[in-house]
Amino acid sequence: MTRIIRIYTDFSRVNIFLGLLLFLFLNSSLRAQEFAIGADLSFLKAAEEKGFQFKEDGKAKPGLEIFKDHGYNWIRLRLFHTPTELPNDLEYTIALAQEAKKLGFKLLLNFHYSDTWADPAKQYLPKAWEGKSHHELVSAVREYTRDVMLRFDAEGVPPDMVQPGNEVINGMLWPDGKLPENWDNFAELLQAAIIGVIAGSQDNPRPQIMIHIDQGGNKANTAYFFDKIKEYRVPFDVIGQSYYPWWHGSLLDLRENMIFMAKEYKKPIMLVEVAYCAEPAEYTTKPGPFPETPEGQKEFLEEVTRIVLDTPDNLGVGIMWWEPATAGLGNVGARDFFDEEGNVLPVINVFDKYIRY
């Protein structure tokens, strides 16, 4: 396969090659999909390095161990190209992945393709890629992705799943890959990233590819985006969605969209970013679905878990909380699982009933 990739050095409009890639996805034997109980813990290592102690029952404990002891089996880590203010560069991310893998976590690697946050409102080019033509950006994405994957493999932590881009409902690598005006460019950038993942996986089982958008409760926008992905024959394995109720609709909207995605696309679906606040933050002027209290936060995750587990054909395959361990990096986030003293909140117990016997 690596040889094939090298032959097609200018692959962006080679339909035969993309057809072959799609064939490989449809016919590869991926590992059985366990239910992913996960969290984006990209800041946890930085908090502990600053001396913050995460605690359970009043006793200090490594943060990763707290999550592991309560059924968490996946860790999601973001990667920035060359960050200047945030810690999430290649060396930091590999080191945190190594700590997680030692405890048995599976790894979802989240490429932002930026030096800072990439999301629906912003997708900044890495400084190193500024001024490149579209063709040069395609090559840069493919080669960078391949080299990162090779490095993770060399360090003994090959990812189990990869996100090429973060919340890409409006594209990535703006302005070249901005949507809706540049679908051709965006599709080629996404295909380049996927080829880079495969080229860098070497002899490891191919990691699953997740395409991630932020439309958990919006069926119309989800259909628009993934219908276009099908039209461009972008091969992938897992649909990733963000779901924050104050932005993305009611719990009934989420349920309706989970049913729609399962029946329409017949692919595993993961809520790869969910969160709710343990103190008043998002619902200060209107009522929320649950109180913004530690107990309300727990009730929210319990209800979302039920919705995911009830997805038709068992295609709801996981939930990941977004950034539950930012304590120690300034103000404690309202969505954290820990209070200002580092004590873990009741939400940590949500999955205990599913894993203990």
C-alpha cells in the first residue's frame, strides 16, 4: 500500500486511486468496536506538571488513574502544529499518550492542522504553511500527517483512531479549504490527510478514521455535510459529533439525529465532545435541561449515555467528555470533573454501573 501511495504523488484528482482507497476501507477488517468511554484530557499533564493534584475521597491520585478506575477506556488528545502558547505540541502529546497507553487506554488523535484552536468559527493555517498554494497545502497535509503517524509508531503509541481536522463543518485550513465555497479543495485536503494516516501506519492495523463536525442536534446540517462527503467519496469509518445542548439543540434533537445518522449512513457514531456545567455558566438567563450543579452535570451525562446506547443497530459507539481536567491551569472550568481543591465530582461515577459486576 505504501508503494501505491508513493506512485500517486499527485493524487488529488486521481479517481482510480480514490476508488482503491475506498475499496480498502470497505473491505478492511477493523477491530471490533467496543463502547468508548472517553475524555479529551489534553490539558491533564500540563495541570499536573504545574503541581495540581487530582483527588478522590480526599486523597491525591494521578488523574489518568481516576478516569481508568471508573471505566474510561479511551483518551482523546489534540495536536497543534507549532503552538506558541498552548502545550499541545508533538512531544507533549506523545508523552501523554505514553502515560495513557501504559494504563490500557486507547488513543484518538485529533489533528487540528493549526497552531491553535480550530473549530467552526476559525481554522487558521499553521504559520509554517502560510503562503502555500492549494497543491502545496495538499502535499504538506499528507506529508505532515504521515510523519506524525510514523513518530507515534516509533514511540510505541500508534493511535487507534484519528481525526483529520476538528469540527470541520465549515472546512479547514482557511481560506483554501473554507466551506461552503471551496468543497473541491476541502475534499482534497481531507483525502490527503487520510492518505497520510495510512502511509504512516506501516505494519500496524489501520487506525479508524473519524470525520468530526459539531451538529449533534441538527439533522439538516448533518445530512448536508455527510451527503457531500459521500459525493466526494471521502473514505472514513466513524461519524464524530459534538453535542453541547446550549449550542446544539435539545436532547430530543440529539435523539432524532442519532436515529437519522444510523439509518442513513450505517456507520458507527461517537459523541466525541460532550459537556455540561457543574456551576451556573451557560443557563443564567434561561432554564437548561438540568440544573447547572454537580448533580445536574451527572444527570446530563447519564441521559446522553442512554440516548447513545439506544441508537438503532447498536451504532452509537461512544461518548467523550471535553476537557474534564483543566484544573490547575488558572480558573477551574465550569465543565470540569474536579473542584478548585482537586476533588472529583459525582459525574465520575456515571459509568460505574456499566463496568462493575
